[in-house]
Amino acid sequence: MNLTIVKGFTEKVCIKCGVLFLIPNELERNLLQTGQTWCCPNGHPQNYAESEADKYKRLYEDSESYRKNSVKRNEMLQADVKALQNALDRCKKPRAKRVAKK
């Protein structure tokens, strides 16, 4: 008798004992999203260091922080440009000639 498996499986290796095993693709997607702990066939706990939801939340927060810092940096650079332009304008102005006292 032949058995055909229609479901997809993902190959895993236990980080503790090294046993090779399979888990259904749906379960892996769920584990990635939730960050939930699961076990190898020998009972060793496994988990993904960061769930996909946590990963995307962290990436979003990082990008927001980067954007806010970029806005602040841009404001500081604009102030520096203005200060340099003022200094350049002062250098370009002709100085009044001193009259020698007799």
C-alpha cells in the first residue's frame, strides 16, 4: 500500500539532542507568528527567538525612531547651514577703512 502525504512539512533538527523531525507547515507558520514554545519528539523545548509579529513590530519601531532622528538631524544640519551662511556673509562684507589719526 502506498501512502501519499498531501500536507506540507518542514524539516527541523532539535537544538539539544540533534534528532531530525518534521512539523506541518501550518504549525510552523503559527509558531513563527506567536513565538510559542514547542518540543522535539524527545521533549526538548524549542522556540523561535522572535515571533514574526514581534519582529515586524520591532522593525516598525526602529524605522519610526530612525525617521524621527532623521528629522531632528535634518533640523540641526539646516541650523548649521544657516550659521555658516551668516558667517560667510559677514566675511564678504567690506570692512570700513580705518582713518589714521594724526
